[in-house]
Amino acid sequence: MPQLIEVSFKGNRREFFLWGGEEPPALRTPVIVEVERGEDFGRVHATGELAAHRKAGTTHGRAAPERLPAALRVATADDVAKAEQLRAEEDVVRRKAIDKVRAQQLDMKISDTEWQWDKRKLTVYFTAEKRIDFRNLVRQLEGTFGARVQMWHIGVRDEARRLDGVGRCARQFCSASWLPELRPVKSSVAKDQKLSTLNPAQISGSCGRLMCCLRYEHEFYVQQRKRFPKEGKIITTLAGEEKVVSNDIFREQVTLRDAAGESRTIPLAALHRELGGEFVEHAVDLAPADDDDDEEHSALDAADLRRMPVRESEPAPRADRRPPRPEPPRPDARRPEQHRPEQHRPEPRRPEPIDATSPHGDAAQRRRRRGRRGGRRGREGGAPPDQGGSPPSAPPTSAS
């Protein structure tokens, strides 16, 4: 019965084949396989259950045809020597292809070239930001090398996988060494790990995209943050309303700040008990502690905290011998009502109306008329002003 094997080619390209022998060849064994219009050279990458698992869980495995091609035989020493000679010639082929691209002024970058083992097909891998009309380029390359030319457009991450290299961790690229397929890494992955505030170059790989390793611990960060209160949220504890400033998921500590601006850092387990109604005072110094202090705090488990007596909060003595800070007022503390004696305010006096018949009534009315309208006294054709404030003389009467 044919057995499933996975064969790797140049540039970490992998495909699945059927081995017709009784026992599959060992890993890294050179084999000659059947491909479209010819034969190719590769090495065994996986066999048996591992190959079946990878075929069902990888993109190139799911895209494989229903009728898999066959692995013909184990490669001989001459086959291996021929394959190594083709690998050496591919660098010259790539340089010639780059010269023809420059001559035609095409906006594309030639990344790699790969000869088929029987030299019937030449595959040219390139990157470009937009669609390129390379029909004239294909005709020139086929005339130069005398083989069928296939142009393959790849992305920057696939380019890094083919060319291989060393990452920021001083190790080989994950995509080129063991990663079965390249999955997209979204910006939300870096945001969940509090890495979005860093320089983008610090979390990007050689390809210019977010590093693939950001996905490895993403699930851990998501599950851990579900156990902590959301940062910026106002929670009500026995000490009053406090704001969640930050969460430390590795040390399992929460930093809170009250309305007076005082901060405190408590373990997550103590906060859960405090929110449940049991107040446990466990202040943590915000200054960096020594290694001995860290070991001392790590030895204090939840059982010890549960046995701690509930006591009134007392101000701890300061190291600089200063008086302790006054405690902020708690919302549950009510001030006694103070009864103040009622004060009777005098009612404002209303002005009494001025009678027109009084001695001052006529003068007051004349003063208001002069101030408001000015009167007609002193104007041309008007009556002269009064002298001395004497009343006007009565008109003469005729003698009877």
C-alpha cells in the first residue's frame, strides 16, 4: 500500500507524494519525485502519521490534488551531484534575469530562481507592489535559457522564508526552520501584549512585518488578562472607590489609586477577597525590592493570607522618620449634623412715597424733570429759569 511522505525542495517549498515501497525512506533521504512535465529532486521531510497530520493541518497540504504524484526512487550519488551543480548555476541565472528586468524598466524585484532537476522548467520568484506585465520578459528568458519559464509572485514574508536568515533572537528564521505555514499577525496581537507602544522596528522581523513569534504567547496573555480588572476601571473596595492603574500578570499584582492620589499595590488574590467583603491589608512597596524580599513575598501563599487576622489599618512608620500622612476621608464616614441657630435678618425698608403737596414734593418733581428731560427752561422761546426757587407769581386780575 502506498505511504504518504512529505518532500522539501529549495527555499523550504514542501509538497506531498506517495511512496510505493514497503518502508518509507528515512528523513533527509534524497529522492527523485514525479512533477508536472518532468522529474525533480528533493529530500524527505516527514513520513507516516506526521506527514498525514501535516497534510490535514497546513495550507499546502489542503491545497494538494486528490491524486498525489508518486515518489519514483531514492536519488543516487550522480543525481545528488547534478542537483548541487544546478544550485550553483541558479545564482548566475538570477543575475541575468535582474539585468533583463532593468533593461525593460519593470517595477519588480527578482528574489530567487530555481531549476527543475531535469532542467525542463525554470521558476523565477519575484516581489512587486502592483501587477506587472512580464510577457515580454518571459519570452526573452525562454529564448536565453531554452526552457519553460514560470514567473511566481510572492510576498515579503515568503521571500524571507525562501532566502532564510537569522532573526533578532540570533536564531534561524522560524518560517525557514520549523514553522509549517505562515499565518497573518495582526496589530491586535501586539496590542494585547502591551507591545504596540514600542518602536515598530523592535517588533518587526527582517521582512518588515510583525514577527511570527508574537502569536506564540498571545493566547496566554488573553487568558491571563481575563482574571484581572480592566485598567482604568473604577472599583469599590472597603477602602472606598479606587481606580485600576496597572496590572502585572506575571507577578499577579494590581496597582490601585484612590481619589486622594494615594497608590497601593496588592496581590490579585487579596483583591478578590477584598471585593468579596474580606479586607486584607497587604501593602507592597512601589520601589524595586531586593531578591531576598521577592523570595519572601513568593513564599507567602494564599493559605497564609487567609489565616491573617482582619485588623484596623494602621499607618506604618516611615523610614525617613516623618509623620505619617493623614488618611483620606472615607465615603462611609458621616459627619454629625450641626444645628446652627436661626438668624433673623432685618427686612429691607421700603422708601415712602413723597407727597406732591409737601414742601419738598414740588422741588423733587422739578429735579426729576430736569434730570430726565431737561425741561424747556433756558431754551430759545422758552420760559426763563426760576431765580431763588420762589414760586411763580399769580396772573393779574382785572378790577371790577
